[in-house]
Amino acid sequence: MRRWIPDRHELAKSQWLKPFAKHLENDALWVSNRTTVERAVGIGLFFGLLLPVGQFVFAIAAAVVLRAHLGIAAASTLITNPLTFGPVYWLAYQLGLRLTGGSVTVATGSALKQADSVTTFANAVEAAGWPLAVGLVTFALCGALVGPLLVRLLWRK
């Protein structure tokens, strides 16, 4: 597992994390105990599932504030990566549709040739936005709750 968790030197090289550079050297934020790991997994899953970009930076910032393991918080955001991004977002959209009771009709190829194709496409994207947002928030909250519980159940001293 250590090979997947970035160390403080790798994180310190990131341009995005310059504002947090002094915190990256704080030994307390690199301690691996059940409490810090539980928090880190919850933070990483929350931001990894909620945000399509910048999740790494937000997870680091939250880990600093909440005193969680920085490396594990950063690594946990990788729940969404190029291989899982599509399926996760599709499932979040489907969940959001069910939770909102909505349905979206996507424009077909022939409809795109019509004069109002831009409006049709914009309406489809706008309609997909709300169910997707609801689904992502639901996934993020569930991940933030279930992840730490799994760490607690699976933790071995």
C-alpha cells in the first residue's frame, strides 16, 4: 500500500500545493493510526467522488484542517481516475435521476442538424446537470461515511 500513497517529498514538489508547503512537513499529519487514516479515507473519498477536478488539492486542505493523514487523503481521491471516471459519473447520473424523479431526452443526430440544435443540446446538458450533481453529492456523502467505517472494521494493530 505504501507504493500508492504519496510521501511528503512528492507532495511538496506539486505547484498546486505551495500554499500548504509548511503543513507538508508537519510530522503529525503523516502519523498512521486508525483515527488519522479513518479521517483521511473519508476526506479523500468525499472529494474524489464530488469533484471532477482539483480533488487532490481540496483533500489536502481538508486533511490539514481536520488533522488527517495527508498521503492517504490524497491517495483516496484516486477512486475516480481515468478508468473509473466514466462508470462513476454514469452511475451518479442514474442515481440522481432516480432521486430527483427526472428524465432526460438526449438530442439525436438528426435533431442536431436542426436550426435549434444548440438549444436542444444546451437543454439536455442543463437537465443532466441537476441529476448528476445530486448523484455525485450522494456518492460523496456515502463514501465519506462508509469509507471510515470500513477502515475501522478492517484495521489491524
